[in-house]
Amino acid sequence: MTTGKINVSVENIFPLIKKFLYSDHEIFLRELVSNATDATLKLKHLTSIGEASVEYGQPKIEVKIDKEGKKLHIIDEGIGMTAEEVERYINQVAFSGAEEFLDKYKDSAKDTGIIGHFGLGFYSAFMVADKVEIITKSYKDEPAAHWTCDGSPEFTLVASDKQTRGTEIILHIAEDSVEFLEESKIKGLLNKYNKFMPIPIKFGTRKEALPKPEDAPEDYQTEYQEVDNIVNNPTPAWTKQPADLTDEDYKNFYRELYPMQFDEPLFNIHLNVDYPFNLTGILYFPKLAADLQIQKDKIQLYQNQVFVTDNVEGIVPEFLTMLKGVIDSPDIPLNVSRSYLQADGNVKKISNYITRKVADKLKSLFTENREDFEKKWNDIKIVLEYGMLSEPKFYEKAGAFMLYPTVNDTFLTLDELKEKIKDAQTDKDGKLIALYAANKDAQHQYIEAATAKGYEVLLLDSPIVAHLIQKLESDNENLSFVRVDADHIDNLIKKDDTVISKLSDEQQEKLKTVVEEIVPKPTYTVQLEAMDSSAAPFIITQPEFMRRMKEMSATGGGMFGMGSMPEMY
Ligand code: ADP
Ligand code: MG
């Protein structure tokens, strides 16, 4: 038997670990299952290159609750450790790692909540256990070892008679952590953190119906057998090649990710890049208009199939945080604060890559099946409009697929719109005038009046349209947006002006005087219209600049932060 003192300068590190990781005690399970997974994958690698001459087989990881004994077991069939390796990997490396970590981050990271994401690997076990045992047998032909530590820097290391390869971690759950002896709690944690880890994880057993024999008698009773209850899917869709997946596979994976989400996604984007950073994932455009779960089901971030967080702020561009799905990247630093994250070069590259992929996908959807794309427009427009305003890289590409609906339920790109109005809708300086309505019902008289004159009227009804228009105008010098009820419609030059008023000049003047007496000036102006019988004989308009001023101040003016997003629905 060996006894010894763990090599650490802090007198007792465990109270510190407990204190600093307080916000996220539950991640201990993720860390221990990750270690078990690592150990199994290492063995897989060693056998595949012929370094380990043992049978790899079909190893699994087991998580087991011993309620009476107040213990939680995590058992793997991986490479295991020799006694000497336990000394090296458990006693020394991790402790110095913990010490360094605490030194480095004890002030800055204390309140961020981020600290839990870093984890302390194996030592996070002491957040919930007052004693931890490791019983481990290496794939090398050496006796098994049994390490015990009760939370003081003292440990014991003795030989063990464990015969099978792999490692068993036994947590003696502390009095204040007995919740981790509840089946539902552990099940929930495995589902949250380990749902897509690459090695099958067994948690209990379940009954499975045996197939009915061919010669079964009439009164045959279904027979059951007890099988391992595997709680994870080791090969989630994002780890596969897009070419190997059907539309149905993508939809199924969506349901797997969000079992409570009943709407089907509109389309998906499969991310897959090796260089200059490694990232895989699948993003889904949800049906925004119908989506009440919007805030709840978020994009999930994984590292090597281990769930890390669903706070992807800074990694996914802000306008795309309304999407759903998964991204998996080992190249995102998570051990430090958000401000560091934003400054990290890789993270910025990842965010740009995602923007580009989304823009490319939208473009291909548009060019491959425009009709279908138009059908989806109402559900996606808010994300796209927001992207145009907030992400210059997206804006650059969006011209190729951004649509502007008209009051007649057709859709135009900006280029198509310009082409359409270039002869018939300009002011006296030749500037293109894009007419638009914000509300088809409230403005139907103006819309009718304008369409009667042969003008194209867009229907721009999103809450951020005032900002979008401003942006488009500042980038398209020769284009101006004018609301259909604005005052200078009459100033438009048009090619043919065939509609003639049914009123005589004299009648027109009289009418104008009467109406002008009723409406408040100078906010509104009265214009007599040259119309057919279906439309109104006169319209009352408001100067475009006055209306815009009101509208911009109503949406808060300037740009808007994420805080104002929910009211867009
Ligand atoms: P990390 O996983 O980041 O290396 P940990 O503190 O989680 O840090 O683990 C420390 C080391 O202990 C691992 O690198 C590994 O060598 C060893 N180890 C931990 N758990 C196991 C296990 N289940 N099987 C084999 N080795 C393990
Ligand atoms: Mg680890």
C-alpha cells in the first residue's frame, strides 16, 4: 500500500473547488462521462493502430445509482490506468491544473457563471461527493489499482482485484447533494449533457418485446427481455456527411433535438469545415411566425459531442440566434469570460463563416426554387431584415435573395423592382421612387389609387422596416422609398396618364376647399385624385418625413440591441 500527500501548495483545495464551481455543480457528471468516453476512444485508437493487442469489442459506459449505499458509479471499458498512471494523471496533473486555474481566474470568473463550463475534469467530482474512489485496470498487463480520497489532500492507493479492463469511479454522494441519487435527476443530466456522446451510455435496463415467433399459438402472450437502457445517440446527424442524409433524416434530428417542438423546420443548413478551424453542425430555420418556443429552444453548442451551453452569444451572429440546431467545435475557447471570447480570432472567424453559409444557403434556395422560397418568406424575413441591418457581411450577399413583396402578393428583388419602376415611377430629377404600404387594410384607398395609376406598391410591414428603408436609401443613391399615402405621389412622372377624373375642374376645386377646412394643417394635405369609380374622389396625405420621424422614434430610433428583439413577433 502507498500513502502519500498530494502535491499541491494550497492547503486544502476542495473547499475552493466547491466554492468556485458552485453555480454549476451538476457538470461533474458531464466531466466524468467525458473522461470515460476519452478513455474508450483512446483504446479504440490504440487498437486500431495496433498498439494495444486487446479486443476493442463494443464498449459502453454505465452510470449506476446505489441509493442505499449513497453512491454513484461511472464505469467504463476504456484504457484504464496503472497505479503509476493514477499517480501521474490524477494526483499531480489535475491538482496543478486546478491550482493554476484558481490562481488565474478566481477574481475574474467568480461571478460569470462561465467557470462551470471550464470544469475541473475529474476533480469536479468533489463538488458533490465527500469521498471518491477510482478502481482501474489498464489495458496493459498490470495489476489493477484502487485510489481513495476523502476530500483532504491525503489519498490512498492500493492494489485491487478488478479483473476487467477499464475504470470505475465511485462517488460517495455528500449530504448536501443527495439529489444526485435520484434517477430522474441523473436521467435529466444525461439527457442534457450526454445525449449525443460517441460511446453508448447505459443507465438501467428496460424491457423489450421479443419478436413474435412464426408458429405462435393464437393466445400468444408477448414475451419481454431485459436489455440495456441506452440513453444517448452516439452518431447524431451532424457527425455524418450531408450526402448521407435525407430530408427526413434532418427532420428527425430536429425532433430528437427538440422533442417538445411540433412544428417542422423550414430548411436546414449543414455546417462542415476543417480549416482554419474545426466546426460541424446543423442549423434550422424554424417557422418563426408560428413559433412560441422561440426563446426556449436555442442553438446548442457542443464540443466533440459533449453539450456545453445553449448560450451561443458571440459565436453565432446575433441575427441568427433565432435559429435552432447544433454547432460542434473544439476550437471555441470556453474557459474564460465572454469579452475574451469576442476578442478571440477563431470565434470571429466562426461567426463570419456561419453568416456566409447561411447567406449561401438562402441564395441557393432562392435560385433553385423561387416559388418555394417565396412561400417561406413570411417566416424568414424578420431574420433576414435584421441580418441586413446588423451584419455587413450578410448585407453584401443579401441582395441576391432579399425579396420585397408587393400588395399584389408578388415578390421582387431590389434589382427587379428598380427595373420595373425605372420608366414609370421617378420624380422630376429622375430618381426612382419605390412606393410602399405598411398596412394593406388601413391604406387600401391609397393603394388602389396608386395601382390605378399603374404604380408598383410594395408591402413592407415588418417592425424594423423604417431602418431597413433608410439603409437601402443610403446605399442606393438613385432610389427613394415613399409611403403610398405620402404627399408627393402626385409629383411622380409617369409614362402614360390615362385615367381621367370624373369631376370637372370646378367641382374638383370646390371639393378640395371643403375637405381642407376639416383636416388639420400643416400635418396633412388634401389631394384630389384622378380616379375611376372604384377609388376615393380625394385622398388626404401626410408628408413622408413627418411620418418617418414618428416611426423611427416609435421603434427607439438608431440600432437596437437584442433586448428589443422579442417585440418583433
Ligand atoms: P482532462 O480530462 O482534461 O485531461 P481530468 O481531470 O478530467 O482532465 O482527467 C485527468 C486525467 O485522468 C485524464 O487526462 C486521464 O489521463 C485520467 N483519467 C481520468 N478519468 C479516466 C478514466 N475514466 N479512464 C482512464 N483515465 C482517466
Ligand atoms: Mg476530463
